Amino acid sequence: MTKIKPYVFNLFAKRYGEKQLLDCLEANEKAGVVYHREGISGDYDNFEDVEKLIEFIRTGSRT
């Protein structure tokens, strides 16, 4: 399975701007979202749908 995380982070930055991406990542980290949990996998991995991952970046919630 190909990881879509790098593609989605790039797409998010193009859509909303790099500052918004960094702000979302910072807010998510403060809320307990982990970028790297074990090795290189974390909460932003294990997504197969681009829009669901974008929404997760925006909200920090999988719902």
C-alpha cells in the first residue's frame, strides 16, 4: 500500500497555504495527535482517502 500522507500534506499546503498546514499540525499535536508513533507511522498514516486525511488535518478528528 502506498502512503498518501506526503501527497496529502503537499495538496493541503497548495489548497490552504503552508501556514495553515503548520497551524493545524501544531493544534493537532497539542490535542494529542501524534505524527510519528512507532518508527515513521503515526496518526496521519493509515488513511486511504485523500479528503478524509485532509479533513483529519483540518480538525484533528477522524469523525
